[in-house]
Amino acid sequence: MLGLVPLHPIFAIFRFERVIRMVRYYHIFWHLGLDGKFTKSVHRFFYSTGFVYLLYASVVIVVLSALLYSIVEKISLSNALWWAITTATTVGYGDISPHTAIGKIIAAILMLGGIGFIGLLTSTITGFFTSDNTNIQDNDLTLLLNKIDSLSKQVDHLQKQVSQLQKKPHKKKKS
């Protein structure tokens, strides 16, 4: 009986209010200019810079290291995954640490991978933002060079006109 309450026509206003709320949120995003620009920028960052491949490789390295560490050190997979994440991000809380030689080798490889990932992440982000600035600067430079060419042609034309005017004899006006 209580299951029929939401279907009663009196509750239809709440369904309509939900639609109004969605339209209002979209309107806010539209006014802020976030209606598609943000997702396009994120997509461009992930795929044009190759960051998506870096992310895939890092996840595979962390998961594979966690699996190997779990087997070698005989700990649960969740603890091994926690260890792999803290080690790869160079946080290394120390609550879980390797005790076997193979575990220490896995840890060393994972540490190098984590440091490499952070360096590549930094350079990818930097490259993404500076390439946009470089394109803008190249466009500005092209516009400026075109303007300089146009102005130099105008100066040449004006110089020719001045030299032609100087060659013509001047007639004196009679008063």
C-alpha cells in the first residue's frame, strides 16, 4: 500500500521540481561557461598529451607490484595495494614494509616507478599549458609580422609618392 504513494498524482509536482532543478544547474554551468569547455579541455589533456597511457601504465605497475608483494610477503591484497599506493606516491607511511629480499626489490622498482610517474605527470601538465601559450604566442607573432609587412609596404609607397612630388617643378601662384 505504501508503495503506491509516490505514484499518486499529488506527488507529480516533485517529479516536475526535479526537472526544474536539473535545468537550473545546467543554467548555472552555462552562465559560468562550463557547459562543455571543461570536458573538452580534460579530454584534450588526457589524449593529446598521452597522459592516458601514462595513467594506464602507472595503474598496471601499482596493481602488479601489489599482487607480487602480496604473494611474496604473504599479506592480504588490500594491504598490499595500500602499500603499493603509498610507496608509488612516495608517501611511504611505514606501517607496511617489505621483509624479504624479493619484497625489497619490488619496493625499489615501485619507488623508481613512482618517482618517474610524478616527474612525467609534472612535465605533462607543464607541456599542456605551455603548448597553449606557445600557440597563442605564435599566432600573435604571425599577426605582428603581417602588420609590419603591411606597414613597410605603406612606407615604401609613401616614399615613392614623396619622391615623385619632389621631382615635379613647383609653380608659383600669382597674387
